[in-house]
Amino acid sequence: MLKLNWLFVLVLLLLSACAGQTAVTTATAEPQPTLVLSPSPTIDWFPSTPTPTRSATEVGGLPTQISEVPVSWPLLTTDDFSDQSHWQENSGSAGTAAYEPNSLSLALPAGRTPLVSISDHVLPGSFYLELTMDVLMCSDADQYGLILWRNSTSGTFRIWFNCQGEVMADRQLSASIGRLLNWQTARKLQPGAPASNRIAVWAEAGQLRVFANGVEQYSLQTRSDLSGALGVIAQGAGSNAATFSISNLVIYAP
């Protein structure tokens, strides 16, 4: 009986030793998947839009372009030169001023004497006029132009152009003539012959502005209370004959 007890004890000790030598296996945790964050889309709070391109506008002083009548005044008169009672006709050593179909012709022989034709169109202190001046035959120094406010309280104003493309202004008071503007290049004026130029004069509030083919040439200070007849004038340089033609007159006034 004692032997059985010891045997039993021995068996227990052997089992305990074996149990102490058994490796304890620890379960390896499954690797957790790594969460990869995708970058959030960037919100464009101010999306770009096409920017319209504006056409460049040229801004400057002279020349000033007139594309239409710049005043709202009523039409004072229109003259197509079909009524031969409005302008003086004359013939002499200075040349001949005579009506042609729908125009007034100024024909000058060689010489320096001015040829003048005065109309019955009376210009007030404020007006806007346009007319066509055709150069049919001329040399460089021959000149032609307009007479404004003939024999007014401030004298007679004369607007001159020449055949080499220049412009000038003077004033005749009694027997004296004073230069208001020296000869200078006229912008857009067609020189030589044949040539056709549309001349405009705008007088308002004591200022006189002169245009050729829609482009302002100069301005002069005058008086606002002037009144006098409209005329045309031409003068040769002395060496050759010259011929000019005037047509298509319109005058506006307040």
C-alpha cells in the first residue's frame, strides 16, 4: 500500500515536470489593416472665368474727328448752287467767278490779285457750316479759302488753304490785314490738283474752330456777337493759272 502511494506521488511529479517544460504558445494577433486617407479634393472657391478684352481706344488732343454734324441747331440754309442769285459773279483782271452746274467756279490767270465772290448768306455769331472746295488746277503757292463775317465790327476773317497742303488765318480790318495764324501743315487736307476737300467752320461762344475733311486744324478766339456775309476767295502765286470750285454748302445756326 505504501509502495502504491509513492508510485502515485512519483507519477504526479513526472507529470508536473513535463508540464513545466511545455512551451506556452501565444497567439499572434492578426495585423490590422492600415487606413490610408485619400486627400480631400481642393474646393476652388473662386473659379477662374475668361476675362473679356476691351479694344484699345486712342485718346488724345488734336486732330479731333467730326463724323457727323456736331450741333443740334436747326438748318439755317442749304445751297446746291443751282440758284444763281446767291453768289456774286464777276470777271476782270483778277479772274472769273461764275456759276457752273451745281457749283461756283473761281478761275484765276497768272497773277497775285485776289478773286472774291460774296454771297447773300449772312453768318450770325454762332453757326456751323460745311462746303466742298475742289482744286482743279493749281501750283503749290496758290491759295483759296473762306471769308467769314465780312465787314463785321471785328473786321473780316479769312480762312486760307494752299495747294501744298497748308492752312492759315488772317483778319482784314479797314485797309490793314493782320495774321492770326501762320501757315502750318493742314491735317488730312488733300494737296495738289485735282483734289477735293470738305471744309467746316464752327463758331460758338466766341471760339472759331476750323476743320478739313473732318479733322480739326485750329481754333481762334473771336467775339460771340459778330454778324456778316459769307464769301469765298482765291489768289494765285503769280506764275500759273489756277481754278477752284465751290459746292454743297450747308449752314446750321441756333
